Amino acid sequence: MQNKNKATLIGLVAVLLWSAIVGLIRSVSEHFGATGGAALMYSLASVFLLLTVGGARPRQLRSFPRQYLVWGSLLFVVYELCLSLSIGYANTAQQAIEVGMVNYLWPTFTIVAAILFNRQRSNFLIVPGFLLSIVGICWVLGGEQGFDIGGMLHNVRDNPLSYGLAFAGALIWAAYCTVTARIAHGKNGVTLFFILVSITLWAKYLLGGGGAMHFSGEAIIYLVLAAAAMGFGYGAWNYGILHGHVTVLAGASYFIPVLSAALSTVLLRAPLSLAFWQGAAMVCGGAILCWLATRAPGAAKAKQG
């Protein structure tokens, strides 16, 4: 039991690390550029994963299901590109936090995808949960007025690329979770996937003509922290899921949007409106309702039947 509690605690560390991702990615991109910063970050994170998780040796990869290597690699790489570039391309720190919140629709989308494609049983709570998450994002994007369609459209038109990448990323991560749950057979290719992400980003950086990178003590600190949050976050989460209390970790993960906003506003010195916090709470609440829809007695009975 002690070992299980320790593993759960390690998994909870991953929740904190991932909550810092938005602010750290934005800080790295301000020093090294959106693409260059992401390339440096994923390269260093790959090194961290090689030293801790491992799993990228040819002998190990040969034991992985081929479908998992193909589809897992593709979906993971595309998702991480959407995540890092959506934040890096944001025009302001506040917009970066809003973009990060759009990406945090993925827990809700993942549960909906599991219901649609993996035959996950659920009950009526899935509908209000999904709707609450969507309304929460609209509330966040509406600005200080809360649910304001005109304000939301104005914000999105200001930088459709960032918001579009974040929304696409949420859908793609939901697809990744749904697909790999069926074809991974217990294998974990995260180290290989991180290496592929870094290679893709360096190719984009070089083909795009490079770009200025401003190295300084502060920039390197942010780079190391971001890479550690990304790499060790995945490593800690995987260990917690395998050896800890999965239910506790799943419940804690749904509070990442609020934790992320809190840490980002400190890291980026970007004060957020009351309407933003209300929307963030709705996104969390919607995800929790969706989760409860798959855990409630009605869903459990349906699964047994």
C-alpha cells in the first residue's frame, strides 16, 4: 500500500508539472521563437526521457505493435506541434493562456471519443458535461463580459491560427488516447514520440529559414524547466498510472485547467478577469461531469449488462 501511495504521489507531481506547461512554453518561445524554442524544449525533454523512462532502443521498439508505432507516432507528433506552436504563436501572454484553455478541452473530448468509438458506457451526465465544457470555453474567449459571442469572435479573428491549432490539438489528443488504448497493448512509446517531435520541429525550423535565438541565463532556466515539465511529467504520469491509484489521478487531472491558469498568470504576469476564472471552472466542471457519467451506477450497470 505504501508503494501504491508513493506511485500516486509521483503521478500527482505530473499534474503540477503539466499545469506549468502553458506558462513555460510561452516563456521559452519569447526567448527562442515559437519553432526554435519548441525544438530546443522537445530535444532536451527527449534526453530527460532517455535517461529516466528509456524505451527507444531498436530491440525494445521491435516488440511494439506496428500499428501503435505508426498511429501513435503520427497523432502524438501532430498534437505536440499543435500544442507548442499554438502557445508560441499567441500575440500576447493573456492570449497564450486562453489558447492553453482551449487545448484543455481534451479531457472532455477524450471521454466522448471513448463512448463513441471504444464502447465506453455512460449515463445522461455526459450531455450537460459536454455542454458545460463548451460553454466554459466560450466564456473564456468572450473576454470580460463572459458569454459574449461578438467578443469571442473578435478574439478568435485576432489570431485564428493559435486558436485553431489549440482546438485541433484537443481533438487530436482525444483521438490519440482513444486509438492507443486499443492498439498499444501496454507499450509506452513516449520517448520515441518525443524524439520524433523534436526532429520534426528542427526540420520546420531549418526549412523556415531558422530565426533568432536569444540565449541568456533566464532563457536557459525557462528552457530547462519547460523540458523537465514536459519530459518528467510524462514519465511521472506513466509511473503513477501503472503503479498508483488510477481513480485519484484521473480525478486530479481534471483540475489542470484551473491550476494551469493560476501558474500561467504568475509566470507570465498576465492578470486574468473574473469571467476567465468562471469559464475555466466550467471547463473543469464539464470534464468532471463527463468522467462521472462513465463512473456512475447507471453506467456501471449498463456495462455489466
